[in-house]
Amino acid sequence: MMARLNQVLKRSARIHVSAVGSARIRSLNRTYRGRDCPTNVLSIGWGASRSIVGDIFLCPAVIREEVGRSAAAKRTHHLIVHGVLHILGYDHEGSVAQARTMERLEQKILGWNPYENSEQDKRDK
């Protein structure tokens, strides 16, 4: 997956990925986004001047709750790509055009459409 990310984005970056529990992701979400609830993924960019340009925190419990155990791996791949794009400056909340750009990149990197028939992803936007 990371090779595909580098190939599509034509750049590389060192990003740390961690799996955390519901309490930890809730605390991070409150600190960095002002939202006092657990979330499936949280990406934090530190800037290009550091050796690691960002951190992605995933919460497996929330992911399994959203999609079930059988689809959790596929959803996790999508969330890692989604988090990397956020760290690299892409956004989906600013405008419809930005959201479409980000969705197209996600599809190109993953090789499938993570938003097809997904009510949870529609709510996440």
C-alpha cells in the first residue's frame, strides 16, 4: 500500500501509524480537534521540517463497531490512506471540489472506491 501511495502522490514521507484504544483516541480527538468522542482515525501533521511529518492514530474498536470484524482490515487500509492525505495537506471539509479531489486520490491509491455504498463514510464528511 505504501508503495502505491508513493507512486500516485509522487512523493514520500515518514509517517508513524499507531493503533490505540477508545479512551486514548477520545483524548487525542478532544485535544487536537475539540471533539470529546472517540473516532476511527485521527491524523496529525507535524510539518515537513521534522523527520516524521505526521502521526496517524487508528482505533480498532471504533473501526470494528462501524463495519464489523470481517470488513475491518479493508476499512483500516482506507483510513490509513485518508490520514496520509490529510497529513500531506488534502482536505474534504473545505469544499466539494476538495472532497472530490481527495476521494479520487483515495480511489486511485486503493484501487477501489471506499465510498461506494458506505453510509458511515457519507456521515464522516
